[in-house]
Amino acid sequence: MNEPVIDLTAISAVVFDTDGVVTDTARGHAAAWKHVFDAFLRGRSAPFDIRDDYLRHVDGRPRLDGIRTFLAARGITVPEGSPDDEPGAPTVHGLGLAKDRLFMEQVDKYGVAAFPAAVALLHELRHRGARTAAVSASLHGRKLVGSAGVMHLFDLMVDGNDAALLNLPGTPDPGLFLEAARRLDLPAAKVAVVVSALPGIEAGGKGGFGLVIAVNAGNGGDRGVVPELGEIEVRGRVLPLTS
């Protein structure tokens, strides 16, 4: 299969999902989910599969949607609860709060790394005159990208706080990506999206974007799955030199 090409004669901006694409956080998310779900599932169901269950049901979705989707796949129903629940309580909110606390403890302790290939691609795009945006379903999206030291490489970011404020559904709905395109003042057809999670791939297809590139995803069909961002070629515009 040919390497994906971002042609800046046709594409004016690139919107990046962050987890697993720009920031090396997917493994931390998966480990936190396994810790929380395994404690809950003990005596109820088989343990959480850190790869298959994470990719199928949780990755790329807003936290509470991931809980609902995973538990539904296991035939388990729990009350919704509320944001005031004790972390770890057997409710959607309680499980979500436990995962959030565990994950952010790890972030605060160890920080967040950006993938070098992602940083290189972002520099290349901006050098050539493309605009860039970051998208994250996480309420901590800005903190994570900031902690990785790459916020300056994006013109804007849309995260879980924006989604809550605007009542945008999570992926596989394309709402977050379309909101980024709207803020860039560009039609979806002039925007490329780079994703890793399966719901993100589906969202990119539904949104009518000019290009959808899946990075290291298990099943991206024919839409340009690549092992890492270093496989992507950029062609087209370059900013004029200034005196």
C-alpha cells in the first residue's frame, strides 16, 4: 500500500486526535482502565483485556461512554450515579472517577511524552503553511498536550470541556473534529484528520473530511493505516521567506 500523502494544494489544515497519535498516553489510559475494571469485574465477568477490550469499547470515546459501551458488551448494567459518587463506586460515574484519578496520578508523577514523529510532522506542516488543530475527548486534553510541551504547535484545541459546553457527542460522531474545522474557518473537505482509535476512524469518514489517516490502528480499511506518523509524506506549500 502507498504511503499516505498530505497534499497541501488540496488540504489547508490537519486536525490531530491526541491520545496515541501525538501524546504517548494510550498505554497509560489502558492500564488505568484495566486496574479499575478488573476490580469491578471480579466475581462478575472475565478480566478486562488491555488490548482487545480497550480498542473495541473504550479507546477514543469520552470516559463515561467507554464505560457504558464496555459494560454493555459484557451484558452488565450499573446505575449512572452522579459526579458526587465515591471513586470506584459501582456506577458509571464512580468507575469513571476511579479511572480518572488513577490516570492523572500517573500523569502528575511521570508527565506526558510526545511522539517524536508527531512533533516532526507538526513542524513540517507548519513550516509549509498548513494550520493544525488538536482534538481530545478528555476533560484533561489541554493539560496533557501542555504537559507534553507541544501546545505551541497547534493553532487551537478542542477537548472534552468544549464538548461538554457545546453538548457535542463523542466519537464515532464527528462533532469534535467538525468543531475544530469550524474554528479553523474551513470546510471539512479542506481538512485532513489523523486518528488512531477505531471510533476516530469512523468519525473521520462520517465527517466528510478531505483525508483520513489512521495511525497504528488495528483496522482502518483502505483509508491509510500507517505504523507511525513518520510514514506520512507532506507535499505542497511552503511559507515565503521573510526579510
